[in-house]
Amino acid sequence: MYARLKQWARSIKRQTMILWFCWKHPETPLPVKLLCLLVVSYALSPIDLIPDFIPVLGLLDDLVILPASIWLIIRLIPAPVYAQSKQQADDFERASSQRPRSTAAAEVIVAIWLLLAVLCYRWLWG
């Protein structure tokens, strides 16, 4: 069972890389590009929107929302674009051992948490 979970996690990482190349592809439709950017930024962010220490909800994004988003986007991407992006992801993985990180996404998530903290403060004490 552990091996299956490990394989599943690898496939999510691989699909994220494929979506990253789909986002960069000029033939990807604009709405799909925006979805790709959102999902890839979140997946590559070192910070989760919902922290993992929050019971149930903390793991919900990693176990349900992210895979469902990836599945939806893959269905929306034209087949030739997906095939080319898959090849680019394979080439990238062979050439590089490091996965890219999205510091911009991490900054956005921190900004969202700060905004929520300010709103909670104003609602409770303001």
C-alpha cells in the first residue's frame, strides 16, 4: 500500500510538471492557461493554503482538490499540446534533479493568510 501511495504522489508531481509546460505552450487556450497557472503555482508553492495541521481540511487540498484540478485541466488541454508538454516534462526530469518552486505563489498564500488575519481582527475587535 505504501508503494502505491508513493507512486500516486510521483504521478501528481509529474502531472504538475506537464501542466507547467502546457501553461507555457502557445496553443493552450487562455482560460486553460489561467487554470494551469493557478494549479501549478499552488502545487509548486512551499506553503499550503490550508495548513496540514488543521484536521481533515489540511489534507483535503493535497488529497482531493489538487488531483481533481489536475484531472479537469488535463481534460481541457488539446491532445497535441498535452503530448508535447508530456515529452518536455520527461526531458526536463532527465536533465534536472530539482523540481521548480513557486515563491510567488508562496507570497500570495502568505498575503491571503495576512488578509484573513486582519479581517478576523477587525471582525472580532473592530
